[in-house]
Amino acid sequence: MSPLRRLLLTLSLAFISAPAPPSAAANPPTVYEALESYGFPPGLVPKGATGYELDPATGKFSAHLNSSCSFTIDGYDLKYRDTITGTISTDKIKDLTGIQVKVLLFWVNIIEVTKDGDQLELSVGIASADFPADNFYESPQCGCGFNCVNDIPLAEV
């Protein structure tokens, strides 16, 4: 066998037996999956998040929506900015910015979320409220919360 033919055969065998490169299917987790990895239900962030950054060493994160949005859930008016930031650790999000709830006539920032068993405690600083974590396993839709028909607010149907 000629040296050229031997070289081609060797290269062909090496190419055939080489491991496949990592596939593009190994995508990073979504913001919803990242929340779950810290013990939180995915419904803390509305549907349609476009991405996020997370420093695993410090827990500092920012999550991004297409635009700011608002909706009502169980009588609570909520507003989300297009960027939500904070510091996340297992069962605790602190230094939270970008989420507000209307209390009486005023919009106040939700600054901390703590998970304690089956409950989530949402804190606005001077006050907090507990909710069943089950209420947050589905993500609300911007504009209509959970009162949507095919992702269209009921008021538009």
C-alpha cells in the first residue's frame, strides 16, 4: 500500500472514530429553569422572558422581558420592568428590583422573596405577605395574567 493511501486510510478511520462535537442542543437553562434550580417556582417571572445573566459565585442576576408589563392576579396589580435584578440563593431572592405591587393607591417595590416550605413570602420592606408556592408554578402572561384566552386578554376578546 502506498504511503499516500495509508495516510488517507488512517485519517479516514480517525475521522470516523472521533467523538462528535458537543451539539447545539446543550442549551443553557432558561430563566424559569434557573429559578427552579434555586428552589423557586417558574411563575415568579411572566411568560416570554428573553434571557438572563447569572453569576453563580455571587448569585447576582438580571432577567429580561421584551418590554415592561403589568397584569392583575387575585386582586393584586403587578408591574414588571423590562429588566429584573437581584441576588438569588437557595430559597431566597434579595435586593430585588423591577417588580412592583400596588398597595392601596401606591406602587411599592417587592424587594425580597423567601421560600419556606410550601409558602412564598413576598416582602415590600415594611410589610410582607405569604402565598402558597403552588400559585406560582405557572407563569402569568403580560397584559392578562391568568385571565387570557389563547394568550389574548379577555377584555380584547
